[in-house]
Amino acid sequence: MLIPKKDRVAIYERLFSDGVMVAKKDVRPNVTHPQVSSVRNLHVIKALTSLKSRGFVREQFAWRHYYWFLTNEGIEHLRKELHLPTECVPTTLSRRGGPGGPRDAGAPGEEDQRGGGGRSGGGGGQAERFAYRKTAPAAAPAQ
């Protein structure tokens, strides 16, 4: 399918900046894509299907929506196609700075702040459990 160059470049730029692309399975000619302004949804689907056949994106389809994920080969291809330096990376590969990372389990000896629960209903921490285990009598030997 012939896709205008400005539309193809807009699709590739959006795909490279985000690292992913979503499109509803709607091939009517007058429907525009919500993420890439002034580009038809059919053009987005066909351009990314072409990239998929060359192994530059990985496709997932669920509930009338296509999901495309950029591969490492696709990143290199789009860098050459869009004339980008190697320092430019998609958002999915760049690391976040500051807070917002995964939560730590906490330091040893630090109590759980979520509150009560369990069978006892109390809010006892791990320190109480360890103290109980240390003072519990040994089980009687089986006969």
C-alpha cells in the first residue's frame, strides 16, 4: 500500500519515541489514528504490519486492538530511517530517575506498616513472631 512519506515518518517517529503503538482494528478509510494526528488508522496498521513482516516489531492482538512492540533490530532500523543518533532511545528503554521504582521489602527488623490481619486480628509485627518462636516449648517426641 502506498503511504505518503510524511505519514510514514510521523508513524515511525511516534513508534520510536514511545517504543509501542496501539491501533484499533478499524480499516475504514476516513478514520484517523488517535495518537498520530492527521494520519489514517489504516496507514498505521499497514505500516506496522510491514515492519512486523521484517521482524522490526512484535505484534499482539486482543479485543479488536493491535499492540506493536519495538524490537532491538527495529530500533536500529528506525534510527537509520529517521537519521537519529545512537544516544536517542525509546521511552520504554530509558530509565526513570528518582522515586517511583519498585518497592523494597524493607530492612530486616523493620515492621510491616500495613496494619493488622491474619488469624489473630492483631497488628503484631515480625519481632513478636520471632520472640514467640524462640520461647515456644519443644514438641513432645512421638511414640
